[in-house]
Amino acid sequence: NAGVTQTPKFRILKIGQSMTLQCTQDMNHNYMYWYRQDPGMGLKLIYYSVGAGITDKGEVPNGYNVSRSTTEDFPLRLELAAPSQTSVYFCASSPPSGYSNQPQHFGDGTRLSIL
Amino acid sequence: GQSLEQPSEVTAVEGAIVQINCTYQTSGFYGLSWYQQHDGGAPTFLSYNALDGLEETGRFSSFLSRSDSYGYLLLQELQMKDSASYFCAVRAGGYQKVTFGIGTKLQVIP
């Protein structure tokens, strides 16, 4: 099992450009999440999904969009990149509710710089 | 909303024991998780407490007191490789939404 795979690992964008951060998982997890982590800070939830076709906003959704057409994939879209979106982005997945230790499995992250 | 407080930095000696505290304010509390993150790496799951008490996993233990809205992570027999950031995270509300603290940077010194 590869777990959670994120691409690309690094990217530099110009202000105003758009891009899609890819995330795929092979664990058949229903729940998927996108976080951003600024230097020296914790993780802030951008969007999450409880299954294909269902997404919802987290703490910091402005400037981002997501879709969930399949169980495996949960791409994150930046439409008009701004310097404030410079961060490390982590995708995560977790098994459905009912497990006593519902760990989130994280991808290796995408380091994004907006210049 | 949810908020968590944990110390920003802790330094401990190799072989010693260290405790990292976490207090939280939340509604609809389900459980408290702990994650480890090495510099430049991804967070990895350590433990999850839904009920009061101590959970032990090898050198790591995690404690929860729901009545005090408090938990801690206990690391025993510290090793240099334990130098990392440790995040507490609260699972509250529906759909497994998890709110992370800002993390405690643990430095293990010889």
C-alpha cells in the first residue's frame, strides 16, 4: 500500500496563477482532509470530505476549492494564487467513524511558494 | 469553536522522561489525539484517548481527563530521534473534524 500520495512535492507559483494539488489514497478511506501548515504553526483544516460527492469547509477555506468524484482522489484547487497561500499543504485520510483509534494518515506534503 | 493550548518548546535529556501537556476548550468532544512531526516531515499518529485514563504504547503514554479538559503525552527513555514537534488534536463535532494545537517542539539533548 502506498497510503496517501500527494503531488507535486514542491511548486513555485506567480501571483494570480492557478493550480491543483493532487491527493490520492489507496486505503479505501471514506474521510479525506486538506490542511495547511505555516512555519512554526499547527495544522489548519481547509476542506474535508466524508465520501465521494460530499465536501465541506474547514477553518480556512477562502481561496480554495475541492472536489471528490471518487473515494481515492481529493484534489485541492487554488484559483488565484496569493502570497498568503504560501505554505505546506498536507492531505490526510482516515477510516470511517466507529473505530476507537481513528488515526489520520498523512501524505508527505506539498511545499508551495507564491511569489 | 475549539481551542487547544500546549507549551511551545520543551527540552529534555536523553534517557529521561518528559510530559507534554494539552488543555482544550471544545463542544461536542469525542477524543484527544497526539501526532509526532519531524522537521520537514508529515505528521504521524501516536495515540488517541476517548475515555479518561492512561493509554500506553511502548515508550509513549497518553492520558486524558475529560472533566478537566486536559491531557498529556508522556515519553519515557527519551532518545535523540524523539526530537520533533508533538501536536495534540481534538476530535469534536461530526464527520471526524479534528482541530490541531500549535505543537510543542521537543529537543532531546545528550
